[in-house]
Amino acid sequence: MGSPEIQERVLKRWFPHTTTPFIANAPMFGFADSRLAAAVTRSGGLGFIGGGFDFGPESAQLARLDTQLAETRAELGIVSSTGALPIGVGFITFKPAGFEMNAIPILEKHRVAAVWLSFPESDADHLPLIEAISKIQAKGDWVVKILVQVGTVQAARSAVEQGADAVVVQGTDAGGHQWAQGASLMSLLPEVRDAVAGDSNKKDVAIVAAGGIVDGRGCVAALGLGADGIVMGTRFIATTECSAPSFIKQSILSASDGAISTIKSVRHDVFQSTDVFPRQYDGRAVISLSWNDSQSGVSNEEVIQRYNDAAKQGDVQRRTIWAGASVGVIDAVVSTDQLIKDIQQQVKLAVQKITELI
Ligand SMILES: Cc1cc2nc3c(=O)[nH]c(=O)nc-3n(C[C@H](O)[C@H](O)[C@H](O)COP(=O)(O)O)c2cc1C
């Protein structure tokens, strides 16, 4: 089993501005924008921007990413355009055409610190993307690390073989899209740690845990399972810097008992006509009016109709609210800085408490 203490130094070496334990925000497309990412980095974490999934030559998503990265540099007060930007970018990769041609130049231009890949049609599709990013690694004079989010041990193995520097192990408590057939962090993470330790004796590979972590307790658990750091998605939505609309933040605050109030399904996408992910993925979201209609026998066509009618009238009640199974523990919108400092402090106290116990 790898030692968390030794591995943590790997993340600290790659991202020297970070404090420990390592905390990053998930690159939630549409929600993880420049303001949140800059706040996370400024607070000692690694901020990620959600870069989207469209790599076409006219991609509005990439144009927006370009602007967001420039804004982040300004927010962080890094005046020189040649200095590295301590920010990562996450991409959804099930339609990878155009990545090298259209996304790579933006990453190079802004000298980002990390690239996160997630949700390929097949694991093999990541190889050319990782190779393209590795070319920047090789010729650049700043550090850019490759993280691949995985939901199975097999996907973790492929990512490491293909050259990923880190795997983000995503358990099924996670909010948002994820492997339909997956496992909790409790079972997945130790097995990934063992597999990666066996497969990667030539280089350091970091393991970051994602899925249901919202406070110091979850962070300690993840480190205990063999992670080098953590990623949080849902928890960062309920921060002052996240651009999510207030009804989404409110829904996360008011939800309790995530075992009952959230559910994993492809239907969340079907209802709002965003069912574009390959079939091996589904998503966890708060149980909605649409979900309840569907459970009581209303056809998908009718649920979609009701969704569209509501949306036309500006009624947001049917919108899918992606959230993890730990929503019940989130009870306040706080600043990113407060959140990161609180979690790092809670971790220290929890470790002390465990030490006393044993
Ligand atoms: C609102 C929302 C949007 C997300 N969008 C993305 C995304 O664009 N790309 C991605 O790789 N993961 C995305 N995820 C999944 C996260 O990467 C991560 O696995 C998840 O948030 C971890 O679980 P947690 O929400 O319980 O912290 C999203 C999650 C949420 C809650």
C-alpha cells in the first residue's frame, strides 16, 4: 500500500502553491468558472475550470474557456503572460475530434498547470489526447500534469499505461456524471492504489479521490483508503464564488439523507434532453418532479413535454440538479477560502482523535 505522506509530496511538488491535504474542485462544466477556480487556487487548493466537450473549430465552449483562463490570470494577479497559470482545465472526452487542433493551443497559450480528462467513449480514445498533452509537457518550460477521472480499476490501469500522471478515482456517491456500473470509493480506491503501485514503478502516479467528500471526515477517510488528495464537486457548488444559480445552491442546502434524496440514473439527462453521454455513464442528481412523475408511470415523452413547458415559463423546478450522495451534510453557503481552511483543520483534528482512539 502506498504511503499517503510520501505521495502527498508528489502533488505538492507538482503544484507548489498548494497546502495539505491537497484539495481541488471538480471541473464542473458551467459551474466551475474562473471565479471559483481562482478562489480555490488562491486558498491553497488547485482550481479547475470546466472546459466542456466541444472541440470543433468554431466551438463556443473553447472560446469561452480562452476568455475564462485570461480572467483567471487577472483574478490571481499574475501579470506576466509567460508565467505558468496554477489552474487546471477539465474536458469531457466522448467526442475527442478536434482536441489537438483546437484545445491544445488554448492550454499552451495560457500555460495551464493541469489537464483533466473524463468520460471517453472508450479508454483507448484517451491515448492520442494524452500524447498531445505530453508534447506540451516535453517542450514547455512549465509543469503541466495529466489527470484522468476513472470509475473502475481497469480504467485506472489504462490511464496509467497511457501516461496519465494522476488518476481521479470517482466513487458512485459522486454528484453528476459517472460510471453507471461503478463502486464506492471504499472498495474502489484501495484496489486502484494497489493496481497503480504495481503498474507504475517507473514514475510517480498520484491518486485523487472524488465522490461524496464534503468535509474533513470524508477527506480523512479518502487519505486512509490510499488517496493523495481529494476533489469535491457538490460541496464547491455551495460556495459564494460558484456561479451556480441560487435555486441550485438552495436545493443542495435543503436536501437531507442523500440515500433517499438523490439517485443515479440516465433518466436525469433524458428528461431535460441532454442524453448525449455514452451508455456506460449515468449521473447522480437530486430527485425531481420529473423523476417522481416517471416513477408513477408517466411516459418519458410526457415528462420531457412537461419539462419543456415548465422551462418555457421560466419554471426551474424540473431542472436536473446534479449532486452527490453527501448533500445532507452541506448546510451553508460559505466562501471557498473558509471551506478549504476548515477542511484542512478538521482533518488535523480528526487525525488527532483517531490517534487518541488507537
Ligand atoms: C454539477 C456537477 C457537474 C459536473 N460536471 C463535470 C464535468 O463537467 N466534468 C467532469 O469530469 N466531472 C464532472 N462532475 C463530476 C465531478 O468530476 C466529480 O466526480 C464529482 O463532483 C465528485 O463527487 P461530489 O460531487 O460528491 O464531490 C460534475 C459534478 C457535479 C456535481
